[in-house]
Amino acid sequence: MTDYDNTRRARQKKSVQPPPKRKTRIVFLHCTECRYGWGQEIYIDSEPKKICPECGGQAIEH
């Protein structure tokens, strides 16, 4: 048996599981300055970025 066969067999034995998927939610925000509105998909355990992409102003959730 060669080294190639040994590494191949070791590779076949490993059962690789994908990482668990993190749950997401969609939040809708609107800017307090220019009234621009948009949606963001974020992870459940994180906060949305509350900065307007249009004018750079402060945004609030609906």
C-alpha cells in the first residue's frame, strides 16, 4: 500500500458536516432626514446598520 492509498482512505472516512445555518430576519428602515426607506437582511442576534445609504443620516426601524 502506498502513501497515496493511505491518504485517500483517510479522506474517505471523514464525514464533514456543514456549519449550522444562522437564522436571518428582514428589517425595514427609513431615514429621519431624507425619508429614504430600505430593507436589510440581518442575522437574528445582530443589529441593523442604521445609517442611510443615500445621505448618510440617521435611520430608524419601522
